[in-house]
Amino acid sequence: MTDRRHFLKLLGTAAASSAFMGLPAATAAVPATRFVSRRPAPGKRKFKSEVVEREIARVKARIGDPKLAWMFENCFPNTLDTTVELGTLEGKPDTFVITGDIDAMWLRDSSAQVSPYVPLARQDPALRQLFRGLIRRQAHCIRIDPYANAFLPDPHATPLSWAVHDDTAMAPGVGERKWEVDSLCWPIRLAHAYWKATGDVEPFDDGWRAAMRRVLATFREQQRLHGPGPYRFQRPSPRPTETLALDGYGNPTRPNGMIHSMFRPSDDACLYPLFVPANLFAVLSLRQLAAMSQAIHHDLAFASACTALADEVEQATHRDGRLRDENGRDCWAYEIDGYGNRLFMDDANIPSLLSLPYLGCCAADDPLYRRTRERAWSGHNPYFFKGTAAEGIGGPHEGLRTIWPMSITVRALTSGDVAEIRQCLRWLRDTDAGSGFMHEAFDQDDPKHFTRAWFAWANSLFGELMVKLVDERPDVLRNV
């Protein structure tokens, strides 16, 4: 049976690259010494913005390493160049954002893909329209099914090929229905960031408010204080990470006030459904939603309900979501079950333990986070890999020995150590297999063996890092 992994591997790395570049496959990998732009020709770009082009020129001029400058030029606009479709929905602006090599929109990926452009939206009316359209589209998707992670551009299309035999309640327009707490957090993060950056309240209409009520109700349902709730999911697959145990409700838990997540942001099933990073993310998201509801709509009742749930989830996660390491020090667990069982690992996908300060869930110098970070970037994490090409975190999704560039980027984004940041930049620069882009994952000893040549989220995240360094630590980029 074809699944998501098989689908992406069937594309082939060179074929996937050529598909979105409009270039023959033979030229898809460029020698690192030829720093010719890998962007589509201007006439083939999905979205154009002079403000974005000026930002590319500004940042690129401040990057001393020519290859990193070339990679930034390729990666930063990749989402706009290749993945956005603008239109109208219900008579209002609509923006559909695919992941890259999959013609579907993940709530998580689409939010993260456009995040680097939020600070530029105040200066560009076209960017504001793009964000208005995406915020509305995400709200529309949540109203279709708050438990789904991926949606289709055509509401009448069949689900994604690997999801057509799933045993779950599929609604029209849903591409895949894996319940992941973070899928509802990311659209709130994007909406809040856009509102704070622009002051624009136009997209936060009655449809958006209805979607946010569904978010709150779904989070409440998945506390599972009064039974398992309506969501169940099973998939015929030889991989246990693709399906759920116990008739599709997941492994047993003792409800404690945290929100149950059946899948991780990698789209892999949780071992223990009380997934700590997503619960910390939900606390932040609920408080952001409360602030928006109070300031924009003066809806004090809804804001109070969001804050009350955030307080419950925070208290439960801080009480139960920690473990003691071999030295007796507190660290965050990755997943727990409420019975006292705790899993320590970390996965490259966000939210992760490593990414907590990046998301805003804690300060980068928070002692609990620092201890957790040290443990996650070490042999205590079964998905930390150290090879001759680089070191970093992967996950079950692509298996052992595979490092995700995303983890290296997040390490740099959450670091205050100049030497550490420079080492991360060197690893990112030297593991692109000559493509000029970030990939999903690569072999720890041979970066030429990689997955997903067209993975827009990883490209956006790398671009976000470079902008942050130019603005906050310009000396780092002058000499990598």
C-alpha cells in the first residue's frame, strides 16, 4: 500500500527538484561553486513582492559566506515562488499553500512557511491580502474538521492517496485526518503574529471566530475528562506509527487535564498521547487567542474560557510532564500517559522540546529548558545522530541515521553561543547536496542521500534564521 513516505520517495530527489524549478532533472543539483539563482524565472513565480525582493537583497549583502548567501536567496522566497495559490473563497481573498511536493495544505506547514514574511506585511498591501486569504482559508478548514491535519484545494477530490482507506470520519475537502494538537496552535500563532505586526483586523470575521470556538471545544474534548471523545483513527499499514491502538483511540491514559494528541507534528503516532511540547504550545496559543478575542471582538466570555483552559493545561503539564535525569535534575519529558510512564526523546518537527523558546513557550535561558536541551542534543535522545557530515535530531518518520536540517536550524535559532551558531551554519551549508535548498532529512554520513528536494517549511525556517542573525548578530554571518 502506498503511504506518504513511499509517495515522496517515488518522486525522486532530482525529479522533485526539477518539477518545481521548471528545469531538466539533469541540472537539478548544481555544483556548490556555481552560485546561480535556483529560483523559478520571474514569469513562473506564484507570488511577487518588491518588499520581499528588497529584503532578500538587504540580507544577502550582509552574509559573508557566498554559498550561504546563495542558499538564502533560494530558500527565503521559496514558499512565495512555488507554493501559494491566490483566489477567492466565499467572495473574499483566499490563499492556499501547499507543502511543496505534496499538493495539499497542512495547517502547521502553511503557517510556518509564511512566518518569515509577517514582519514585511505592514509595508506591502499584496502580502496583507495573502495573509488575509490564508487566515480565512485556515479558518474554513478548521470549520470543516478541527481534527484534520491536511486539506485539499479541491473540496470534491478524494483524500491523499495514502489516506483513502483510513478508518475515520473523513469530511469532503480533508486530505488526511491525523489529530495533532499543534495543527490548531499554528494558525493561532500566525493570526496573532500578523495582527501584532500590522494591526489589521479584517480577516478576523465571524467565520474566523466560529473556527476559534471549534478550536476551544476540540481542546476541551481532547482533555478526555469525560470519555475518549469523538475522534478515532486507524490505517491499514505495516508501520505502527501510521495507526492507533485500541480501536483507533490510542494507547491508554489517565486523564490529568492535559490535551491528548494522537499524532506528533511529524504525523507519526504518539506512544503516550499526552504530548508535552504540544501542550506547552497550546497554553501559549490559548493565551494569544484570549488576547485577540478581548482586544478585537471585546468577547470577554470567550477570552476567559481560553485563559481558564490555558491555566488548566499549564498546571497539569508542569505537574506531570517532567522527569528526573540520572543526576536527579528535572527535565521536560516528550510524552507521558498520566500513569507515571514518561518517554524521553525529541523529534526534529516543531513543536519539539528543542523548539520551545523559538515558539515562545519559555525563555532560551530557562534552567528547565537548558537541561532538557542538553539532554535532547545527546545520546540520551534515541533520535540524536552524530555522523561524519553533521550532528542533529531526526525522528521515527525517516528512521535511524537521518538528520533533519530543521533541527540544526532550530538549534541555531535558540542559541546564544556564537561558536554553536557558526557550527550549525556550517552544517547547513555543507549538507545541501549542492542543491541550494534545505531538505527534509539526510544521511548522517552522506548528505547526497536525502529526502524531499522540495520541502518549503525547511526552506522558510532557514530563511528566518538568516534574517534573525543579520538583525541581531550580524558579526556571526560575516565570518562563518
